[in-house]
Amino acid sequence: MALYDAKIEKNCKKVEQLERNIKRDTEERRRLLSEIDRLRYLSLCEKLNCQGEELETVLAREHEQIQNMKARGMTDDEIDHLGKGGNDGKYEDQMSFYSEEDDDENKNA
């Protein structure tokens, strides 16, 4: 019986230590998640060159614009393509400041 009591006591101590570790690690996790949120906010502020209420306004406006495009039937891919300035070369011929001969000469040089 003493053998069982010793094992029970040993396991209880391990459980207590694990509970302390869980509490400590949970607090550290919470702190790290908070820091990640703060860094993401700062990154957005830098990327959009605004902060606070202005950042909220910019994000809300962009969200509203995207929702309007979707309401008009645009897909996410089409919106992404539009945002990247992709025009599939449709207007490439419209702005040429040199002739095709000049282009051929540059390739051969």
C-alpha cells in the first residue's frame, strides 16, 4: 500500500507542476498573441500610411468598394486582377513612343 501512496503523491506533484506550467504558458501565449495583434496593427498603419480612426475609415471604405463590386457581379479573382492593374495587354498598342523598327534595332543591339 505504501508503494501506491508514494506513486500517488509523486503523480500529484507532477500534476501540480503541469498546472503551474499550463498557467505560465497560457499567460505567455496571451502576451504573445497580444504582441502579434499590435505588430499587425503597426504594419497596417505603415502600409496604408494612416492610423487610428483614419485607418478604420480607409479599411471600411475599401471593404465597401469591394462589396459594391461583388454586388455588380465581379468575382474575387476579377477584383484581384483589377487591383493588380492587369489589363491583359488590351491597351498595349495604344501607347507606343517608338516604332516597331526601333524595337527590332534594340533587340539586335
